[in-house]
Amino acid sequence: MRTDPPPVPVATPGRKPVISREDIIEAALKLVGPHRSLSTLSLREVAREAGIAPNSFYRQFRDMNELAVALIDRAGQSLRQIIGEARLRAYAEQSVVKGSIEAFMDQLRADDRLLHILLREGTVGSDDYKRAVERQLSFFEEELKHDLTQLAEANSTGLFEPELTAKAITRLVFAMGAQAMDADPEDQVKLTAQTILMVRMIVAGTQAMSQTGHFQA
């Protein structure tokens, strides 16, 4: 008995016969930017950019919220890798703060759409977006706490409330990044220098507080 081969998908002119999650994510990335939030995208708009029928979108994502959360997760993973590599390079120069912040701001200047998503959606997105951004920030804080603790032990400098110190630094850097996102190149350079100094002030403060064991206003 002869078995006929499975039919080959035939694409509608201008549309792809097969679509993946990655195709849809890349299509959405092309549409967002420093002045375009995920919350302003429509399903039809993303489908058109991906070259698929709107119904094909649902084969990969439940709805636009699920796509947005996937983009935020991708943004966090990408940035953590970049910052992690920068920290490793900086260890040899004893300039972890400077190296990490400069890597962060370099991505911003490079018009990294993933970073724009991470900076913007935590303030203007839906509750689902904000929770996704908060989850990514918590990952940054946990990794930074680990690095700060290792540095403090290696340099015998002490570290007061490592978890809170990591949170203070992370929230500061992201807040300054959000401000730098809309700034001109000259102001971005100033904001980078200010951020480095402020983070060093936090580190100096937590080291001093570790010696006294308490805070005095």
C-alpha cells in the first residue's frame, strides 16, 4: 500500500507557511523602541510584521500579554549576560562598579530594544508587565548580592545588609537608565558618571555601616 507524502504547507502571498515563537518575538521587537511601549502594540500589527495571519499568532502565544512577558524575560536574560561579562572583565581591574554601569549605558546608547523594554514596561505597562519586570530586577539583585558579598570577603571591607545594598544599587541604576534613555548623548555621558559616583557612595556607605552595625542619620 502506497503512502502519500504529507502535504507541503502553501503560503498565502506575503505570509509565511510556518511560524515560530522566535519569529513573533523578533517581529514585536522591530515595532517597539524608546518611544513605543509593548502596551501600544496590537495583535494584528505584530502578525502583519511577522508575515502571518492573526489566527496563527495563537499557535505560539495565548495573547499579547504572554508575548510581552516573553519579551521582558528575554530582555532580562540578555542584559544579565552582558552585565555579567562586564563584571568578569572588571574584576581584573578592580573597577566592577564602573565596568558594569558603563556596559549598561553602552547598551542603552546602542539602541538596544530589549533594554528599552525592561526600562519602560516597569512603569507604563500592565500589571503582568510590571510583575515580569520586577521578577527580572530580583534576578539582577540576587546576582549582584552574590558579587558584592564575594568582593567584600576578598577585600575584607565588610558589607551591611547585602540584600538591601544590592536592591538599592539595582533600582538606582535602572532609574538612571530610564532617565538616560530619553537624554541626548552629552547628557547620557553625564548621567553615566553620576550613576557611577552614586553607586560608589552606596558601596562606601554600606562598608562604613558594616563597621558600626547600625545606621545613624
